Amino acid sequence: MRLDKFLKVSRLIKRRTVANEACDAGRVLVNGNVAKASLQVKPGDIIEIQFGTKTVKAEVLQLQDTTKKEEAKELFRYL
């Protein structure tokens, strides 16, 4: 699954366009490397997102094309 789509489906970032912009600006790291929006993520990957001064770090647990708001938290785990 593409990184930008995973960020949207998992609700880590609200909209896919915002996820794309964050990736283009170099604010998203996957396994310690700056990632493009088109990067294929898989379970076990570590995603780091920089929101201004705050950094969110999460591990991908599973992939789904769509999910309900309540189930979105099951797709990743905060580190």
C-alpha cells in the first residue's frame, strides 16, 4: 500500500493531499529514511512524522484499503 494512502486510512493524517505534501516536504521518515508518498509500506515498518516541533512515531501493524474510525487505531502502534 502507498504511504500516503496508509497515512489517510490509519487516520495518522486526515487527508491524502496533506499526507502527500508532508512527504514532499521531507517531514515523513520510514525506517529512518525520508520517504516519498509512493513508497510501498508493509507491516513492521516504522513511520516518523514531524508536525512542527512534535514528532509522532508509529509501527505499521496491518494494511487495509478502508477502515472505520474506531478500527483505524488497530492498523498501527505508537512508539
